Amino acid sequence: MDIRNLHPWNIPASQAIGVQADLVRRLSLHNDFDDIGIIAGADVAMDPRTGMGFGAVVLLAYPSLEPVEVAVSKRKIEFPYVPGLLSFREGPVLLEAFERLDKEPDLIFFDGNGVAHPRGLGLASHLGLVLDKPTIGVAKTKLLGNHKAPGRKEGDSAELIYKGKMVGHAVRTKPATAPVFVSPGHKIDYETALRLTLTCVDGARVPKPTRLADAVAAAAKKGKEKEAIKKLK
């Protein structure tokens, strides 16, 4: 995949905030894609003992959700943990995994946020710009905002509001379980991000693309990525 060189990654936090302020103006929250034949899930596992990050990208055929390719990467994490700057910490290792893919996804799910972010540029939005792809953020915990309780059935949702503006949805992906938080990243609108997320739930709380990426990244952290990848086939 082509990786756009929009900015340096290992920079001071104050400069990174400035980069976010510049990049957020380039986001498009309108659908900018045709047919979806391949989707991706991306996630990172961190090893605090060694300071290494393990990135995983899993490609799945859509709508069958059958895995078609997996890429794994690892590298030393140089950017410190700073709330609101997760993409600077996880971005480089994920981009290495994307570079190793033979096939190219039409849409990417990230385990994190899109525009549901204090400065409107979560991991899904940031890497959507760098990869120039439609992206969706699906977070397991709420980063910000308020929402009404969604209904208890699968597919029930409620708008996530931050500073008087909708930034995503709290979504019940599985009956009687805690909601996940879905926000568009780039090149997709709110309703389409919600609809496509629900088509990828596959009976679980977390959509299958990021669920599989999480499993592969966690296995890579233990040096067992080959076994995890074999289970997907």
C-alpha cells in the first residue's frame, strides 16, 4: 500500500498537537468509495517490559468476512504515552504492517476512535489520511462525550455528543452487553460507519476485523503469530 508522508512521527507532544490541528481540516466525512470487496482490521499490542509494539492487519473478503491476508510488524515504540496522541504512538508500527500487504483494502476498521476525539483526529482519522482510505474507529470504551442508553437489542444505538456536536454512536452490537463506540475516521459518513460496523459484528461485541487483528497482535507479542495466523485459514 502507498503510505503518504504527511509529517514526521517522532516529534514532541506539543508539535504533534499542532499536526493534529492541521490534519483535522483535511478530513472528509462523506462517503468516498464504490464497491467494498476487501475490508481490514488493524490493532496494536504493546509490551511494556520491552517497549516493543506489535501491529497486525487482517484483510477479510466482504461481505463473507472470510480472512484473505494477514500482515504483522514489530518495532520499538518511541513516542511516549500521552492522552489524545495515541496515533503517534501506534501509527508507525501499524503502517509497517500495511506496507507488507499484497492486497489493498477498500475500507479499514481500527480498534480506536475516529472523530470521537478531543481534537477530532483519533487513530482511525489520522491513519485514514495517511493511507488515503475510508476508515472507521470502533472503541471498546468511551473516550469522551455523553449519550443516552441505547436499546438492549443488537443494532440499537444512540448519538455520542461532545461539546454540543455529534461525534459518533454508542452501539449495542450484542444483546445485553456494553455498547461500543463507533465514529467515522475519514472518507465515510456517520450513518454508513454505523451500518457497516453492524454488518461485521458476526455475533460478537467487537466487529470481526478488529477482533481478529487483536488476536494476531496479542499472539505476536508472545512470539506466536504464526500459530494465530494459521488458525485464521
